[in-house]
Amino acid sequence: MTKEEIFETVQSIAADELDTDADKISMDTSIQNDLNADSLDVFEIMNELEDKFDIELDGDNAKAETISDVVDLVAKQLAAKDN
């Protein structure tokens, strides 16, 4: 799966979870500053991603400041899962 495909999924889930327009979410978007997400919102987004990709992101949530960070975390876990 490419990072672009992962981004599209992250973008969609974040937009749904935060009730915002997906077009406003880019790789550089700050989850807390630009999307006004609180820690519970981030937790729920991460849970959705875990379910969607069948991966574990426990402990990595605090490292995710931007959408790009989330995409990288998911890509890393998917790569580890494939090995």
C-alpha cells in the first residue's frame, strides 16, 4: 500500500471523526492546531485506523502531531506486519 493510499484513508477517517471537510486535510495539517482535535479525538482516529488496517498503534499516538506523522506510523506498522 502506498503512502498516498494510506493518506486518503487517514484523511477520510479524520474528516469523519472530526466532522470536517476532507479537502481541508493535507499531509501538513496539524491534528490539534488545525483540526482542533483533543486527545480523545486522536485516540478515536487511531482506533479507527487500527481496525481498518488491522495493526497496533499503541503508544505511538503521542508522536502523531501532523497527518503526515499518522501516515508514517501506519506505513511503519503495515511494513512490520508484512515481514
